[in-house]
Amino acid sequence: MQLVNFMEEAVRNALEELLTEPAYKSLELDEKAQWDVIAFALNHLPPRYVVTEKGRLYTRAEELKQQFKTDIVVELSKAIQHVKANPR
């Protein structure tokens, strides 16, 4: 068994999708900036820890809910603005 924060996977996937959208395509986020965005967003979202495959499937079903996706996109948008305004 392995303890996994499902939210981390969901945020990484959402960022990949977001960066392909026309509004965000012009952003030039290098790998370090992308990790900063992910970390910032994760610090503002509740963790979703799973241990079993059943837990993963249940959480994946929750991911399909619109509010779950909306919360992630909102936090990613804030994170992108923050990282762009405060580059390392």
C-alpha cells in the first residue's frame, strides 16, 4: 500500500490542460515555475489522501464533479498570477 495525495495528481493534470488553452498558451512557464504554481495551488486546496485502489476510484469519481475542477482551476489561476508577479 502507498499513501497518495490524489489532489497533487489532479492539480498537475489540470495545469497541463490549462496551459494548452488559448488564454494561457502564451504563458512561458519553465519547469521550475510550473512546480511553483503546483505548490502554491496545493497549499490552497484540501488534500485528498488515498491508500487503496477503491479510495482512488472514489476520489476519481469526485474529480468528475464540476466544483472539484472549478476549485482547482481557480487556485491554479491565482498561483499563475502569483508566480508571474513574483518570479524567483
